[in-house]
Amino acid sequence: MEQFPKRPFRTHGGAPVPHHKNTWQAESQVMPPPQRVILPMQQHIGAPCKPTVKKGDHVYLGQVVGDSEAYVSAPVHATVSGTVAEIRNVMLTGGAPVEAVVIDSDGLMEPDPAIAPPAEIKDKKALADAARAAGLVGLGGAGFPAHVKLNVPEGKSIDTLIINVAECEPYVTADHREALENGKNVLDGIYKVKEILDVHRVLIAVEDNKPDVIQKLTEIADNPQMDPRDEVRVLALRSRYPQGAEKVLVQACTGRKVPAGGLPADVGCLVMNIASVSFLASYMRTGMPLTKKRVTIDGSAVKNPQNVIVPIGTPIKDVMEFCGGYKSEPKKMLMGGPMMGIAIVGDELPILKQNNAILAFDEKEAKLYETTDCIRCGRCVAACPMNLMPTKLEKAAQKKDVEALLELDVMTCMECGCCAFSCPAGRRLVQSIRMGKAYVKKASQKK
């Protein structure tokens, strides 16, 4: 077995983004159930679910209301008890209409009588099946179905489990609070996963701007009763965005490089978000599927920024009202952090499984600088963690040159925004690259 690293390995690029961790000391508040929840059937990467209920049906908390036979998918559960008011289309951030189950709450939060802790999980298949039954997806933002990640392909050997607590996006502190408030639960989940997957090296990766988290998790991990073989360690990462990105994290923790188009499993690693592994521990103990989520509510337009635990499907406007409403008119709202979050047109959308923050900014902070001509300074190239050439990608996208986009490896871009953040000319590099990806996908569909 490889030794535990004493310090992180060097990674390329990144950006010194401001932290703005305004809510890191704010203990999470539990929001009462809203009068209505909206549950889109697509809250994950992969195939959308189909509603398994109809208008007028009574549903219990934790009952399956949407599912799919597709492998890359995850069921959706009722997050309140009540009555199905309607099934309608909603427009999410991707721009395509998605079916959604709308439930009017009865205020009772009555759990599904069929809910029970899963039978003792002893093997990899049972672990993956449990993750799917729980509706678990990556809670750090990507929304990748957890059972797919846990079902390690034949021929792949995992020797290192990495727990992602980097949370490098500005403003977002949901994982920070998970570590401080549920540290023992996090370690319970880690030990269960490592035991079933037979992994003997676990690295809890935390940026060094979170000394309280490092201390808290180290104290628990170093307890010989919890980890008698000393196979779980906390690794302090340098505080530089995007340390929490999966491929960057693998390299920082192990020195291994995930190949282009590859997965961490290709280099013997499994990466799990801290909230995901903590939830798994809770699910194994209670059998209650994924029905609630901790989100950071912050930004210059928010009256009382804080971390809030809310039922999934709660309209954003209800969460904002719980936080005191707006102190000024929001001119820009983001689902997620300011680097990789998606702008939304209003607060009618619901909280999704993979949401970790909702940010609302006033006119001053929402203002965009005018773009100027590229001065060929090379800062975007130096900042790119994937060693790409953002300016050339921008030009190829503007020309819709699919061949050039492929030669420049456009699909490797993870859209972290380091290039745009570093650009003194204010070029909208990420938007151009996204368009370039769309041209490549469209061209491949024609073949």
C-alpha cells in the first residue's frame, strides 16, 4: 500500500479567488416544510425519471414519486407528506422542459410506513443498490448517480478513497458545516464504505483555510477506537481554486493524473463528497432516502445569509423568505457558487438534490465589465488546470470550427472559470467554450 502523503502534490493552474465565506460560523438552521414542493424528474446526470404517482394521490415522506429503468439515473422521493397537486413541466437551468411532481404538504411530514433500514450491507453490489434506493447523487454539485460511482467496473482496483471537503467555491460553506455538525456521522460513512470496498487508504481532503474542520475531523479520525489500523487521514490542501474539482483533487492527493476522458477509478481512486458519505451513514441507520439538503444562502442582496437545511423541491423564494427576504433587489441569482454556478432568471425554481448554494447579488456586484481585445498575456493558459488554451478555444468556437475544437481538446474543459477569472480583458471564455462543446456534440449526432 502507498504511504499517506505528508503534503499535497503539485497541480497545474488554478486561481486565487476571494473566499467570502461569510456563513462558515453560522450553525445550520432547519427550515419548516413549505406548503408546496416541486420535484423535477431530472436531478441527476443521466436519464430522467418518469412519475410513479398521479394527480390526487396521497404520498408519504420518503415515498418514491419518480423512477427510471435506465442504469445512469436515480429515483426521486417525496420530501413532504401530502397530496399530488399536479404533474407539469418545469424549465430548469439547462433550458429544456422537465416533468415535475408537485406536492401540496399536509404539514404532518408523515414517513412512508415501508421505510426501514436496509439489510446488513456486506458487499459492493449491496452498497451500490442501497445508494440507488436512497436516491443518492453527488451532492457537491455534479449530481452523478452515486450507485454508478460505487459500482466499480470489473478490472478496476480502488486503493484510495478520497473524501472531498475542499469546497473551494467562494461563499459556499455547506460542506464546512456538515463537517463541524456531523463529523462522527461522516466518519461512520467513511468506515462503512472503506470496509465494503476493501480500501486501506482514505484521504479526507480539506483546504487549509478551514483549520476548524481539519482539527475536528482529525480528532475523530485519530481515535484508535474508530480507526484501529490508522487508515484514515486528513490531508490539508493549499487554498487555491479549483482544488475541489475531481481530477485536480486526485492529483493533489495522490500525484496521479486522470487521463483525458477517464475517471478516477482508472487510476485507482474513488472520490466522494463529504455530504454524500455522511448521508449514506444516515441512510444505513434509518432507511430514510434523500429528502433534504443543506444549502448556503448568501450574497449582497440577501438579508440574513445562513446555511439552511431544507426539503428538496422547496421553491427558492420560500427559502429566501426564511432568510429574511431581500435587503435590495437581486440583479443576479446563481444556483451554486460564482465560479461554476448557473445563473437563474428568478426564485421560482426549486432546490435540487445537487444544489449546494443559492446566491443573490445586488446591482453593484452583478455588474459585468465590458470585454476588450485579447492582449495575448497568457494568463488564461497559466490558470487552466487542464493545460488547455482557452483563447484558441474561444476563436475556434466563434468560427464553429469543430475540427479545431477537437484538436484543442475542448471536451476536456471542466468549465471551472479560472481562465475567465484571470483574464484582464474580461473575455467571456467559459461561455465560448460551452458553445464550442455544443457544436462538437451537434456534429457528432449528425454522424
